[in-house]
Amino acid sequence: MLFGSVSLAARIERAEARLMADAATACERRRPGAGAFAVPLAGGVATFAGPGAPMNKVAGLGFGGPLDEGELEAVEKAYAERACPVQVELCCLAAPSIGALLTRRGYALQGFENELGRPLPLESAPAQAEGIVVSPSPADELPAWLDVVVTGFASPDTQGVPSHEQHPRETAETAIGDMAAVPGFRRYLARRDGVPAGGASMHLGDGVAQLCGAATLPEHRRRGVQTALLAARLEVAGREGCDVAVVTTLPGSKSQENAQRHGFELLYTRAVLVRPA
């Protein structure tokens, strides 16, 4: 059993904060003058990567000392200058004082997300469906990979609690392109009978394999594409020395059900707290 301890949560939250910071840096590199920033905050990071970007959030708070209210106010000002609400994704194992401080400052609960994990390496690989081949996606294949992933995300499964966020296709393409430009970010494309059917990604660091998202085109769902993408990434992560793989899902979603079917366990929940722009 993988236990969701404070120390494990701290390691996972640090990995998430680093990934968000690297994504904001990639945004600034790809689009100079977009106003991107990555500001350290109470062991986590506050990031902005352009209007409407899903990376516009505060991640990893509560595992690196107390939250200084003056530093938080400076971050709030930076978001306000960009007409952007402040979204904090707060782990339930973080310092309890942070939630109280955010509430006093006008942050409201918008929803929750679950962090699931499983130990690595795999003892045995999941059975693969016939006709599905997963391979790393090279740089010259980025447009095709991006189209598959964005199209898949645009038609989500409706099981479970609906997301509090909706992103237009152009915004999603830009954001996922920024993530794909992060050093060490790995892309995978699944083909079913030779035809692109799904795409996924992964980021490795500090022994943590972050499964950053996987999407299957609607016409190829329920055919084993997600299982194949998951197995391929877990095999690589275990071979390269990671001892834990994690995935973030909406509560009760099909993604959570699929992850639990393949050995992932609920480690902790994050509260999504938002202060309007």
C-alpha cells in the first residue's frame, strides 16, 4: 500500500510547483512579453502563463514554512495587474493556517481535485489490447500529437464532478504547447491499427513520475488506448528510477476510475480556492 503521508505529499507538491514554474518559463521563452511569471511562495510557486492559461495558479503551498501575508499580497497584485483571478490549489496535508488565511482574504472554495499514486517499478505490465502501439512522440510530430490531445480533451467524459474550468481550444493548444516545451517533458502517441488514437505526457523529477494528462479521440474510446498509454509511461518511469507515479483527477471521474483500476490509490485531495480578479 502507498500511504499518503505528509512527507510524500511534500515531495509531490514540490514536483508540481517545479513543473508549473518551468511551464511559465517556457511561456516567456516562447512568447516574450506575455507577462509570464513564476514567484516562489511558502514552499510553492505562483505562476502566470497568459490570459486564461490553466497554469495560472498557486501550487505547492504549505510545505516550506508559513505563508507570509505580505508576499501573498504582492502575488495578488501581480495577478490583478493581469486581470486574472488568484487560484490556489491547496493540499489537505499542508499547514492548516494557510486555509484560514486565504479565507480571511476573500478566497472562496470552487472545487476539489484528487491526487492518486502507485509505487514503482511495476511488478507486471497490464495486458495490452491488440492493434495498439504506443511510442515516444518526437519533436517533428508535435503538431499531430497536440491535435490528438487537444481534440481528446475537448470531449471529456462526463462521469463524476464537472470541472470548474473550461478552456477554448486555442488557449488549450497554447498551454499544452508551453508544457511540451518544458525540459524533460515527454510525449507519447498511441496508434490503433496504425491510426493516431490518443496522446499522453509525463514529467520525471525527484523520483516522482507525474502523469500530466492523457486523452483519447472519441471514436477510439473503450478500446484499451488509455491502458496502453498508462502502461508505457509507468514502464519508462520505473526503469528510470522513479519510485512513485502520480496522476491528478477530478473526484469521481472516469480518469480516477481508470487509475484505480490500474493500481493507483487516493493519496490526498486539493481544495481549489479562488479570489476574483
